[in-house]
Amino acid sequence: MSALNSCANANNNSDTTDNTNKLNDTIMTTIHLTKQQFLEKVVNYETNPTEWKYLGEKPAIIDFYATWCGPCKMLSPVLEELAAEYGDKLVIYKIDTDKEKELAGAFGIRSVPTLLFVPMEGQPQMAMGALGKADLKKAIEQVLLVK
């Protein structure tokens, strides 16, 4: 996977609203998570700090982003397209690193965007920078949807 661009993590107090996306019946979208939701849906690293135990029911991509980051803004619509394209085969979560500093710190996020590819079995893989759609699809097929 090749990284295109990323932003250094900065403390920017830009005003953001909580746009938690909901799954609707026809189109899958990305889902914004809080730390508590992450602990319930992805991995509870507080209860089990030494072992990765994925709690999800389908493979996932986790986008660690910031609202002020240009490459993050470029990546966002691509992730929305992929969420719609892959439908119920995978889920794409988004973590706002400015709102969820503790969560970003727990995963050592130093620049955004950083993507965490979480297969159903095995260890997750991390990629830094805004990947192009073709690279994302390749990673999805090779890391997340392998049979």
C-alpha cells in the first residue's frame, strides 16, 4: 500500500459537529465512532490490553482523521463510495482524532489520515496517508475479504 499524503497530528480546536452516520436500508455509509463505541464494536483494549480480539461481525476499515486535514477531506468521499460499493461485506468506521485523543493515542496515531485494516481473523494492518481508490480496493481484497 502506498501513502499519498498525510497531515501531522496537531491540536486544532476547530468547531466540529457530531455527524454520526446511520446505516440505512439501501446504502451503506461510513460510521463515526466514539471511544466507547470503539470499545464495544471493534476491540476492548482496556479489558484486554495485550491481546487483539476483534469484536465485529465483518471486516472493517478504521479511518483515523481530523476535520482540518486536507488529505483526510480528499479520502472521505472515496471511503463513502467504498462503503456503498462493498455494502454488507465490510464496515468503514471513522475516528475523529481531535475528539477522541485517548483512542488515537492508544493506537499511536501520529499523522492523519491513518487507516487500520481489520480482518475477521489475524492482526490488523495499518497504512498512513491518503490511499487512492485502486490501492484501497486492492487492500480490501487482499487483507479483508480473503477467503
